[in-house]
Amino acid sequence: MKKVYSDAKAALAGVLKDGMLICCGGFGLCGIPETLIKAIQESGVKNLTVVSNNAGVDGAGLGLLLETRQVKKMISSYVGENKLFAQQYLAGELEIEFNPQGTLAERIRAGGAGIPAFYTRTGAGTDIAKGKEEREFDGDRYIMERGIVADLSVVHAWMGDHEGNLVYRKTARNFNPMMATAGKVTVAEVEHLVRPGEIDPDHIITPGVYVKRIIHVPNAVKHIEQRTVRKRVPAAATGEEV
């Protein structure tokens, strides 16, 4: 089965459709499948439900899909970096399903593992529990959360081979591994594409069985959401050159 495609548009051909549910890897702008997000934007599909830790930022990441109003609903845990998101939500133009971050991660992992639902104490007795089944275990209240299975998962990996085996690098690992398992179709963009056998099996994080399509993005841009630097100290104050 050929998994490597020439570009993002080709990799998403025949997969995208209006009203679908998409899992999108990344945390903030770290480890996001930016090339695939742009291809989704250019496709013009609409009324999307997007599962992501966040909604990107204004002008980058999933913020691009908000600009073109292709997203109907977000299932997220943190959206504080996007002003456009806030504007659309407050205007009633965008639905939001907030999840505690650990619950969101477990809903995605459960979906990928074939677990339709699970119980958690997180959110019990709060607004998060409204409308959800509750049970008591060992004297504590738990609420039931549903696993998430996406029509499409888009992820970003540091390295991948032609069989779809993926390796993530450092904090870019974040939500990508579980989202790769939770999609009926998973498309991955990889920075370093190698031949089968060139990745140490002990280093593989996502086995290729989960990945249907791959594109090579050798020059991926690494965005920084909020750049924080230390103020320069005048040389006269330290007696050293700065």
C-alpha cells in the first residue's frame, strides 16, 4: 500500500467532506500539522467539528480555519490565545465543548483504543457533569465521558518512514500520538522521511498500522507563540562584554 503522497492536497483528496469531525495534533503552535491545516483551509470544506487542545492563534494554526469560518464547533481544553475564537464564540457563531485537559486526552486515547466510554472523577459535581451519566465507585462520584473517534486525524511528526511509522520530538509529541490512533483515516506530515528499517524499532511511537497517508515537509516552520527574552545587561554594570 503506497502511503507517501506528493503534497497535502493529494494526501487529503477523497477524504475531506463538509460536516466531518477532525482531530488535529499539537499544543498551541508546537507540533501542529500546519501544512495539512492549510490544505484543509484551501479545500473549502465547512461545518467542521475540530478536536484540538487549542484553537491555534490569530493568523496561524487552526486560527486559519476560524478566519474562513470553516469550523462549526471546537472540542478543546484551552483557547485563550485566539481573539477571533473569542469573538466568534461570544457572537454565537461558534460552538465550544470545553473539556478538562486530562479528560480530553483520555477521550482521544480511549477512542483510539476502541473504548466507547469511561468514568472519571474530574468534573463531578460541576457544570462539566451536566447531562452526563454519573455513578458512585468506592464512595466517590464519577461522571461518564465518551471516547472520541474522528473521521480524520491530522498529525505532525519529526520522522517517519514509508510504512507510516512515526517518531515525535520532545514537546511536539503532545497530543499527536493519541490523535494518530483515533482517526478512521490518519494523515501525517513528517519532517524527515526515511526508508523502512531506518528507524530503530524501539524509537517508534506511532506504529504505521495507524497511518494511512504521509507527506514530507522538510522545511517545517517552528512558530513561537509568545517570545520571552531576558533583558540585556549593560556591559558597564557587569564589567564584561555583552
